Amino acid sequence: MAYLRRSIDSTLDQLLPELPAIALEGPKGVGKTATAEQRAAQAFRLDEPADAELIRVAPQAVIAASRPILIDEWQRYPSSWDLVRRAVDRDYSGGQFILTGSSIPKDAPSHTGAGRIVSLRMRGLAIAERQVASPTVSFQRLFGGKHEIGGRAVARLPEYVEEIVGSGFPAIRRLASRARRLAIDSYLMRMLEHEVTERGVGTRQPEQLRRWLTAYARATASTATHSTIARAAREGDGEALSRTTVNRYRDVLTQFWMLDELPASGLQLTGIRLGDAPKHFLADPALAVRLMDLDEDRLLRGAAENMLGPQDRTALGALFEALVVMSLQASAQAADARLSHLRTRNGDREVDVIARRHDGKTVAFEVKLHGTPSDREVRHLLWLKAMLGNDLADMVVITAGEYAYRREDGIAVVPLSLLGD
């Protein structure tokens, strides 16, 4: 199958000729190896016994290979990190090494590689990368202000639900429904009952770890406290998980890139106290779907007919926001911007996503399922505009609606499928 170009490819095309070593990091299955192979002259895959043995017994043979050199799954032999770092110390010219890693190793390298190895996060496929539609709105151009907004989306809510359930992991999303469900279930089982337990976490009660991750999935797109999630994970009338246990779960799942929390904004707003809790997201909303035992039919019937409980309707909005955030993360990385969210300490003001570029320019996003947001639903965007003035380059509501347009108050309304890099 032909390689499907990703947003991160443009970043690599720009940076690799200048930087000696780049590490692509992210959960298993997001396509790191395929992307790295597009520009590697020679690859060493450390999940292959022969390559793993070579780097252990003859590391200089690896370093002497044609460049760029790909060291795939470097965490399987953590010393490979220091091997690359030392090679870069001797020669800092660009385009020498690409490392890919699916976890932070338990025995991490003694040296961080700061200044030698630049890390880039790789996530599941953004909507723009899935070729759902031809984007008409550019994420990067939003930072310039006055971006012309227009276009009509073919995708509607059922198509977005298909994308949520279908996964952003390239190999999994190609599968038919039943095979895809089994593949995601196997992915979760392998991660929770094998990969994680090898770190000494969840070995006694792996089902408890799964209950906690399910409770975390139910908190998608929220700032629920970890004690609240821990209480939701308890079995029957049993006690909530201890803080120590929760912290161990969070730490190890973060090391495997399974959690992708959106940090609280660091904006400085005069007279305003902002909250510091992150928003909770898994590496792929499809993982949350399987953990919550949902499917397309339940999500759509719950949204359209009010036949199901409020939890399912809330889940659809939260999962759509997760899909939006995963897509925005790819565009933000290409634009040299960072994402966060904003919520005041008392909860009276909140903005779903804040994109802040290296020059301080900011774009604020709200996420709504329907395509015609009301004045009440955009009031926090206008409040933030009053607080930031010209530093807020644009305000955007991302929807599952049909049309892209700009409201009279200046707020852009953009269907997710029409937003590209």
C-alpha cells in the first residue's frame, strides 16, 4: 500500500537536513516506522533479533551505516540513545539519525540527549490526513488574522462517528468493523496485560488497571480530578484506588504514550485566576470507544433520538472533541504552536483549546457538534478576545456541521473536515 503523507512529514523535511538526530515518539501503531522509512538510507529494527544483536555486539557497525540511519524501537536497547548522542557529539551535521520509540524505557538513558536529539511527538491520523475532504481553511493562516472562511463539508455527524470509532492508527482503520474491534481489544489487552505489567504495574490485578483506564476514558475531554476517576474505577462498594496506585498507573501509561493530556493554559490574564488541571484524552478516541463498550449505532441513536442515557450523549460530544484535539495537535506541530485549554479557577469561563505560537500569537477554539453555534455558546471566545486584544489572532468554533463561514462578531465556524494545516 502506498505511503499516505502525514503533517509531520513537512516538519521532518524541514528539520532533518539541519538537525543531526530526531526521535519520533508516540504509541504503538501510529505509523512512526513507516514515516521514518521514507527518509532513511538504512534501518535497524531492534524488534528484529539480528538487528538487536548487531547493535549490542557491534555498535560501531550501526553508526558507520549509510545515513540517515533509522534505529527503530530504540527503547528495546536503551544504550542506543547514548550511542547516537556520542556520535552526534563527534559530528553535529544534519540528517544523521532517526530514532523511533513506542515507550520511555524503564531504564532510561543516563543522558537526556538535550541539544543532540530532538524529540517529535507523533499521534494518530488527523482528519486532514484521512482524506475525508479537501480542506478549505488553513490552521497556520488563522494566526495571521482575517483568514477568509468558506466551504461546504460533505461529512456529517455519521461520518465523524465512523472516524471516531474507526481509529487513527493506520493499520487498524483499514480493517472491517468486526476485525477492527478485535484488533483494538487485542491492542488494549497486549498493552495492559503484557507491556505495562512488564514494568511491574498491574501484575497482581490487571483488571483493576483496566477499570481505571475505562474510568479515565469516561472522563475524556473533562478536567475530572484523579480522585474522582479513582472512585469511578472502584469495584462495587469497594474502596477507591489509592493516590499511590493512581500515580503509578498514570506514570506508566504516559511512558507508553497511551495518555495524551491537554495541559492547562499558561496565559497571564489580569485579575483572572486560571485552573491548572489538564484535560483528559487517550492516544486515540477509538480506544475510549472500546473501553466504554460503545459503537456507532449507540452513539448515533443517543445523539439523534435521545433513546439512551445522558452518559452516551455526553460521550459523543467528548469523543468528537477528542477527534478534534488529535487533529489540531498535528496542525499545531506543523505550525510550531502548542495546544492547551483554558478554564478559570471557579469554572465560570472556559475555552476548549488554545493554540499559542512561538511568537505569542494565539488562536482560540471551541468544539460543538452542531453547525450553528449560538451567541451563548461563543461568549467565552468573545470574553477571551476582550482580555487578549490583538494577541488573539482568531476565534474558531469547530463543528460537525455543513458550512464554513464567519459570523458577524468575527468568529469563524469551521466543520472539522474542512480544517487543514
